Amino acid sequence: MANAERIHMIAICGTGMAALAGMLKKAGHQVTGSDQSIYPPMSTLLFQNGIICKQGYAPEHIDARTDRVIIGNAVSKDNPEVLETLKRKLPYLSMAAAVKTYFLKNKQALVVSGTHGKTTTASLLASILTTAGKDPDALIGGWVNNFNSNHRLGGGPFFVIEGDEYDTAFFDKGPKFLHYRPQNAILTSIEFDHADIFKDLSVILNAFQHFVRLIPSSGILLAEASSSTIDQVIQDLCCQVERYGTELDGASQNHACDWQARSVKQDGALVVFELWYQENCLGLMKSPLIGYHNLKNSLAVIALCHHLGLSRAEIQKGLLAFKGIKRRQEIVGIANDIIVMDDFAHHPTAIAETLSALRLRYPSRRLWAVFEPRSATSRRNIFQDAFIRAFQNADHTVLAAPFAQEKIPPEERLNPEKIVSALQSIGKAADFIPASDQIVSTLHQQLQPGDLVCVMSSGGFDNLHRKLLTQLQKAAPQTDCS
């Protein structure tokens, strides 16, 4: 390409950074990068795209011919490569600003925002548009099975992206989603999260208020219908606003529900429902995504695709073709009729919704919830009581020691033992087992055929789900086929 650049990316192995690196490479740029922690699947993605990733941070990692540096939001201003960038007066951008600079100028940005469900909703939107032949660009915060990647570079008019409210970089403390120029957007939910950067819910609400006001009068915002926090941020917008939800939500105090799922039934692996738009039934729809939270995510995507001109048949085809996302209710294996599942849930609301969905999909199985508090918020006592409620839909809960708890001030730390004690006091089976190897050993002895184990963490959790599956496979009875 005529304007190809040499781009170096600091902290390239973050999910968003690695996705951006792949898109830049496919767009014709020469891309290098560095990171402190290099491991699959991001390292594999970079290798497959021919991108050199250097271990650690050092000034010499930035080639003398580098045109521009992209700096990840986990990087501090005293990083050796940041200091070298400043010393050499190289142009630099944040990840979010780079997306805007390199990819959004001639695209309609479809931005999926909200505390929960961004990855699933954005992945489903991109997949349906792809199945319908719209050939979108997409940058997703998870591994989309339909693409076998976390990104795609297309030739169509749309760019699908998660609108993350987290801060952008050490030199730009505003939310990432303020860079994305949304033509249309989905807003799934607003709750308190990211306690490391937001002091309270009011600051988060202010960020979302700024975001939704970026949508032009020609655009549309699809907003979840039952959220009072969403009600607070979408007043007096210049764009069209439509709300979505299920018949269980009803209507909020101030508005009707434009898009609604009614007569919802679980039919084997599929959720079947009537699709209603402004009190008109558009027919039956089927979705492979389980749980009421995913039903709402599907509704949001159906609504936006409708406004983008897709037929109901095109939407249904794409919905049924969706293969899901890694680490979102992902079955990693089955041994001796014991299902081992990996899930990213870490906020109490997400945990509760995940367990509710699994209860609906697998009503006859004994449900185990194994949780590692790992995020900046979940390691704090902000949700001490909320976690008790979140795990009540599990038959047996196992809590691990919070990750790197020593980094949290003692007076702010989550107390998992108290959560376990509270669950036990209301008749729920629960255990606090600090180390992952101890958890594997204990579960290996207690699990029975017909059980389902959902391992939940926002990090790797010492690969607990794989270790557990391996132990179960070793112990599974062998069939004599002779």
C-alpha cells in the first residue's frame, strides 16, 4: 500500500492490541511489538499474522525506521519503550485512537457498549453481518469461533467494535469508547465496575452520557429496557432510541419496550421465542445462546440488523450459524458425563446470569460454580454481599483465594470465607479452597456423573479447567471394545 507505515506496539499481547495488530498487518503495514507476558492465544495470533513480538520492554525493540508507536493502556509512562518513544519524538497513539485513525474514517461504526455482554453481543453482530454478506470489519475483546480470531478486516461499510468504558492510556484517562465515532450503538447495561479507575457509579454514568451523545441524529441507539441507570443517561438524545427486553422485564417507569421476546421456551440446545416490534409480532426466532441475558443480547443485535436493512430470514440464518466465543459458557470437555465449562464471568450480575442460564439449559445436572476473584473490582469488598446472592443458583460453590490480594489495601479486600459462611447459613453447599491445585484435587474426589462444573475467572485461573478435565479423563472408566 502507498501509505504503509512501520508501527511498533507496546504491550501488543493484550486482546484489543493483538486484534489491532492483526488488522494493521492485513491492511499492509509493517508491525512489530513487545510485551512482558507472551502466551497463547494472542502469541499464536501474532505469529500466524507474521508479527514479531519481543519479550519484555527495551529501547532497542523500537526499530530506527519506526514511523509510529501505539501504546497499550496497561503501560505506564516510565516504561523503557515509552521513554525511548518520547526521547526520539516519535508520533504515538493509544489503541483506541489508532482504531479511529486507521480504520474508522470511511466506515459506519457499530459500537456495542455496556457493563455486561459486550463481547457476546459484538461477536454475534459481526457474525450475522458476515453471514449476510455484508463483509464487516470487527475488533472484538474475545475469540470469535466463527472467525477463529478476535478480529476481521472486510470490505463492507460497517466496523463492529466493543465500546469499552475503561481508560484509554496513561496520557489519555478518558474512556476508550469516546474515540469510536458511533454511527449506531447498543447499550446493554450500566453497573458499577472497574473500581481501580472509577470512584463511584456517578462517574461511570457521566462517561456513558458522553458516549451516547456522540451518536448523530441519523443514527440509532438500542438500549436495554429495564435498566434505571440506562434511563438516566439517554435523556434528550438527538438520535433515535429504541428499547429492548423480554416479557419478564415488562416496561420501565418511563417507556415502553420497542423490541420484545415473548413466549420464550428452551427447545433442546435452542431458545425459541416470538419476536415483537412495537406491538407487532414478526414471527418465531431461534437462538443457540442460552439464558435470558443472552436472549437480550440477541434481541439487541436483531434490532440493529433490522435497522441496517437485513431481512428476518438473513438474521435468523446468521443467528443459527453463530458458534459462540471462547470463555463464554465454553464447554472445554466432558469426561464420565461430567461437563467442564470455562466462563469469563467476574461481576456478581454476570455470575448470577450465567448460573441462571446454565440452570435453564441443564435442569437435571448438579451445578458447581468455581470462582476466582481476579478483577480489580471483584477482589474488593464492594460486592461482598452481592456475591452471596450471585451464587445462590449453584448447587455447590467453590471460592478460590483472590488473585494478588496483597495489592489491595487490607480494609478494601474481599473476604471469600465470609461469602462461603453466608451461603452455608442458608443451606447452600460452599467451600473456600485457596489454591487451584487444591480445588482440582477436591473436585476430582467429589464430582459425579451428571455434574456440570462452571469455572469462572477474568484471568487464566492457573488453567484450572484444563487440569480438572485431565484428571477426570484419567479417572473415567475405559470401554473395552475388544
